[in-house]
Amino acid sequence: MKDERHKLEQLLVPPPLRFSRFRDARNYAEQKFFLWCLSNRARRHTTVKRAAQMLEMLSLRNTSYVLDEGAAWGYAALQLARKGHKVVAFDKISDHLEIARQLADYNGLRIQCICGDARQKPFRDAQFDAVVQMECIEHVGKDWARAIEEISRVLKPGGRVVISTPNPRGLAQRVKKIAAKLPVLSRKWGGEDFIEASDIINAGQRYGLIPLARRTVIFTVPFLLNRLFPLNQLFEMVAEESIRLRKFATTSIFLFRKLRSSASPHRANGEVT
């Protein structure tokens, strides 16, 4: 498991990105933030650990066709592609997908990048063997359950989906809720909906996804100085063993399996094959 995380961390080492290909100054600044946060050991550790835990839970033994929804910079997509799976990286922000594409090229991997809305996916019914949705559902909006309905629609019967989202009871999320009330931070943290675990499980069951497992993952300060990073690892190791502390974990991960086809009233406008 440790070796897998190290390999994924190596995949996330950023290449010399071509910023001139991004549209405007705001997006340029966002990509500069990308370089900054992945150059920090604690932040990269957080990203790697979450993706590794999700793929471990997904447990794909055969070569599969996988949708990485909310792919962002390709954390999960790159790892899946390295394992030989056929991967579609799907995100609403095209510039994020551009970074994922450049990272894939830089590492000699092949992923298909498609931009679109999680609530109306441009894919046909029962197209994918598995779906990964990492830190996406909280950004969809009040009708987030529609994104889960669409996951069920594009997933083959018997297929698996793993979803990660911030734990609303976690310490980090409690701080964010307070910080989001401040004008200077409302733009950064005011657009997230922290969804209760029971609501996600109920939505999955409503659309034919049977819950198999739930896991919480503990992180500490993501922008910790590199020289203090060993303290981060020590705290995580101790906290992961504490039932009381796990209630305040940063991330919740859910694993579902589709047992039946769910007829969805939402259909894609132009299917992607």
C-alpha cells in the first residue's frame, strides 16, 4: 500500500505546464496554486492517501472501463491508467482537465478527458464498469442527488462506485463553515455543501446502489511546512487507531455496488462512446 502511494505521488510531480494555453488571468492563478499545493509534502500526501484508499476499496481485479468523475488534475485517473484500465476523466472545469492531460502525457499514460456536468453526463446507459468520484459531490449544488442518479445510470449492473466527500462532522469542515462566513474566504469555501453520510447512503439506495462499505480518512494541516511533515504522519498513525478521533476525520469514503438498472429521467444530450 505504501509503495502504491509513493508511485501515485511520483505521477503527481508536475511537468513544466504550458500556462499560455489557459484562457485568462484567473485560471492562470488557479494553475499556479496547483503547482504550489502539490509541491508541498503534506498536501501531496493528503491527495495521494485519499486516492489510494479509494482505489483500494474499489478493488478492480480485471481491466475495466472507469469513469473518474470530478477528475480535477487526474489524481485517480492517472493511477487507474497506470494499472492498465481504460479511463475517462470527467470534470466541469476544462482547465483542470488540461492539467490532467498534460500530466498523463508527461508520464506516458493515456486518459480521455471530457468536460461536462455531473448532473447530466454525456454517456450512454450502463457504459462503465466502475465510477470514481473524489471530492466532487459537495460542489455539485443542492440537487447533488441527481449526480448519484446519473452515476447509477451510466454504471453497468454489478459495477462498483466509490465516492469520497468531506466529513461534515470533521474538525476541518467545522473550521471551514466558520471561515466561509468571512467575506475574504466566502468565495473559496462558501460553495461547498457538506453532506451527511446517511443522506449519501440513502440517495445511493434510492437509485439502485447498494452500500458495501464506509471508511473515514484522517488528515492534518495540508499546508504544513515540509520539515514538520513527520509530525503529520505520526499524528495520523495514532489518530487512525482511535475510534473517538476518527469521528472528526477529514474525509468519508463510500463504496457501492449496482445490483439493478435504474431508469433515469435524465438523459444525456449527445452520448460519448
